[in-house]
Amino acid sequence: MKLIAEPDYRSKILFLSFAEGSQIQKVKDVKLLKSQWLGHLASWHSPYKALLNCQNLSFSPEGEEVVAELEKLHVLLKKFFLRKAAAYGFKGGNTPAGFPFETFAGQEK
């Protein structure tokens, strides 16, 4: 999995997308997401919002521990100035069960 970041410091929005073939199935995938996301935060020093483009992300957790780890990541990110996170672009426009961020069908919302 590769997380791609495009920061907009003026608007205080971190645009995130996933490289082709990215997936979250196991706890190690969530830990990799955490590592990459926190790496992108090295240059942030104020509250921000995150917008995740999930068109290239396959989210099919193999157990409740994966969902729990993702929820822990969400809580941690809030401690690192995250004000709100929203995701869009899941195949079929449906929010996968266990995904902790608010989701929308498209980026416009």
C-alpha cells in the first residue's frame, strides 16, 4: 500500500489518495497506513482536515481486530490535529462496514 499526500497548507486540507492496488485487509496494512499518514504530518503544525480518495483502495478486513486497529488510528489522528476526515470513491459508492471515516459518493460533497 502506498499513501499519496497533496497538502494544501493555505486551506488546511490534506488530500490523500492510494496508489493502484492498495488494500486494507490485515492489521499490518493499518499499521503501514498509520506510518505513512504520520510521516506526511511531519510538516503540519496546526489543525487540518483530511479528504481521502479511496478509488484505488480495497477495504476488506479479515477480522474485527483490523477494524479496531483502524478505529485506534482514527483516535490517534485526532490527537495530531485532525479536525475531520472524509472519504469518497469506494467502488459502488457504498461505505464498507467498519470504515471509521465519514464517506461520500464523490469528492463534491
